[in-house]
Amino acid sequence: MGTNSNGFSEAGLRRLREVLARHVESKKIPGLVALVSRGGRTHVEAIGTMRPDGGAPMRRDTIFRMASTSKPVTMAAAMILLDECRLRLDDPVDPWLPELADRQVLRRPDGPLDDTVPAQRPITVRDLLTSTFGLGVDFESMASPIRAATFERLDYSVASGPAPEPDEWMRRLGELPLQYQPGVRWQYDLSNEVVGVLVSRVAGQPLETFLRERVLDPLGMKDTAFHVPAEKIDRLPPLYGPDPATGEFLVWDEAEGGRSAVPPAFQGAGGGLVSAVDDYHAYFQMLLNHGTHGGERILSRAAVELMTTNRLTPAQLAAREAMFSNVAHVSSGQGADGGWGFGMSVRTERNGYAPAGQFGWFGGTGTTAYADRTNQLTGILLTQVGLSTPDSPRAMSDFWTTLYQAVD
């Protein structure tokens, strides 16, 4: 059979493989695993090796550090608490996160940390879920004092070392003023970490425990966690960040003895998950199925709609678009897709090969996962190459461009 009316054309899938293989053959990406699915048909490509010098081949069950591609999955925990009325969108977060009560706000976003005015209102659950609570990465003010202070206290990227346990992390956050009034401006990342702490405090158990009981186990996501246990560590490749000048593969994180090999003190909802393509496929398929999996309801239909449709006002949207258009050339356009729901981007218009309404996100470790209702399509591409150079973003861009041509 040459084509499948509810899936992809054979020729299109062949081209997809060729395009991905070219990235591996170029020696810029040691290996990758891609999964595409549509209309009940799933196709997987595992190409290349775990290390630049060869070694074990990439396999369908290879485990990757998801980085920010964690956000869409961890957000499901908060949605369950909304569904159960244990959280309400417009309630202040003060009872659970007293560290964020009675905020001071910078008079000027790039001003000194002690020049502040009182917040006009409390931070709400909605502010955290939409990434508009007043702090976060803002590509337009990277040189500001608040950016430096936030980074110094709260960052736990490869460069900074691991974060402390959640209460100490929240204490540090509570020492900072907000950069913007609550609800005013979309800023990246930090709010997702706070959502993880909020979930654990409301649920009365660690984020991972709640996520596992309510989302991961029901979906059969057995390789998704905040670390890789010893018996699976051989399935985790090292994480590389190519040297921007020489292209040399610098190791950001080893597998055995690396950061993903031990349970973290801080379970980072913004970027802490490890996972594999089939797990992510199960999750995004659940979203496409309006919250159900194999007859079992994980999230309400309304919760899925809230998460996967744009939640930003026109003014917030304009700021987000301005912010990302300035760095789009660095990331081959990854992330520059307009709107934002809860924990993921939502494409508000067609400005590339994907249609409006496509939802998902990408990660700084070279991962991307999106789904789209128009085509009932899911695409996941996982690599072990971080975004220190445009190599993995270019592979992502080519993946989406080619995938959408393969839609039959």
C-alpha cells in the first residue's frame, strides 16, 4: 500500500528519515529518536549513536533529558488539582506559598532592586499557570539587576549546580521583588518551577509522587521521572553542548554519575523530567483525546482546552512575540509560535509549516514535542545535543517542515 488515508505517505516518511539521517551524517548530532503519529498509525526512527565516537546505537527506548519539554507534562498535575477544586484559578496563592505574599514590585523593570512599589494585588494561581506572575526569563532585559539576582539565587542549570530543596528555593525567591506587577507580562520558565512547588504543597506529597499516581502510571509512562534509576542508566546518553567556536562536543552531563542519575532535591517542573518517545506519545495522545486514555479519564475535557489554547491577552502576546523574535535566529524559530496556554506554547497563526492551534514545546537539551488537532498529529524529536549551537534547533525545524509534508 503506497499511502494510508489516515496517516502519512510512504514517500513522505522516507524523506523524513533522509532529512534526519542527514543531520546525523553531518556529524553535528550523534544520534536522535523521532516518533510521528497520526490517525492510529505510529512511526519511529532511531538514527545514530549515543556518543559522537560511536558506541551504543540510539533505540526506540533511549531515555532523554527533556529540559523545558517537561513543562506540558508536569502542568497536568496542576490541572488535576483545578479539576478537583483543590485549586481555583483566581485564588491568591498566599495560603500555600506564603513566600509570595505581600510582594514588592520594581518601579522600573531594569531598575535597582530596592526601588520598589507594593504589588497592586496578590499573585493568583492563574498568574502562575500562564507565566505572568511577575518574574522569569525575559530576553529583553537580560542585563537587568533583577535578572542577575534571579539567576544567582534560583538557577540550577548545568552551569549552576543542583537546586536546594523546595522550601529553601522558595525562601530565596521570596527575598526578591517582582519585575512586573502580577498578571501584566509573560515571562519564561520561573513560574513553572513555582507551579511544581504549589502542586506538592496542595497535594501534600512530592510533585513526582502525585504526578506518578495521577498521570504517569495511568498513561503507562514508565520511563518518565525526575531521574534515571541505575538499572536504566545504560539507556541514557551523555548530554552534549557543542563548543560554539569549534563545534567540539563538550559533555554537559554524563549518564552514569551525572545529574540525571540521582534523585534531585528539587523536582523541577520547568525542566526536570527524563523520558522516552513512547511515553511522550501517550501523553500528547491523551491531550488529543480530550483528556482520556484507554477509556480512563486523566483530565477533564475543559482542562485540556484551557491548557492547549492561548491564554495571553493581546498585550502579553505582543511582548512574548517581541521577546522571541529577537532570538528566533538563534533557535531556528523554535519557540516563536505566538501564544501560550498553561505550560506550553500554542500557535496562534500559521507562520511556518504547522497550522494554528498546534501545541507543545521544546527543550534546551535538544528535544521537541507538539501535537495538532487539525491533523490529529503528534511529533516528537529527541536528541542529546543542547542548544549551545543552532545544530539541534535546525534538526527540529527540518523535522517539522518535513513531517507536515508527509501528512497524507
